[in-house]
Amino acid sequence: MRGRIEDGQLVTLGPVNPDEVDTGDVVLVRWKGGVLLHLVKQATKDRVLIGNNVGRINGWAMRTSVVGRLIRVHPLGT
């Protein structure tokens, strides 16, 4: 998620209740056979719209696909 989290930068993730995820959260989501760390752009009762920090939208994911939430971004080089 270029600009907010650089490629290869270490982060700390924590558990999340998918029902509590809201717009602006950074979450780890199961996506097309893999996982993505992405920004929640919009949230409905059952789904979240995920994208990056520079305007790209990936698409809608079910809330049940959200497996973690960003807690901390570690400085580069640590």
C-alpha cells in the first residue's frame, strides 16, 4: 500500500472482529487465493470495498474474508 506502507515494510497485525471493520481501517483480507493488506474504502453490512492508498480499487470482499487488522507500521530498516 504505497505511501502509507511501503513494499517490504514490517507491520504488526492483530485479531479483528470482521463486523467491526470500518472505512479507513487497514486489514488483511483473503483475496483470490492469497491475502492482501489493504485499506477499507467502504463498508456495508456484509462486505468491504478494498483498495490501496493511492486510489486503486481492488473490489468487494466478504467481511468473513477479513482475517486481521493493522496495529502498527514499523519504521523502515528496523
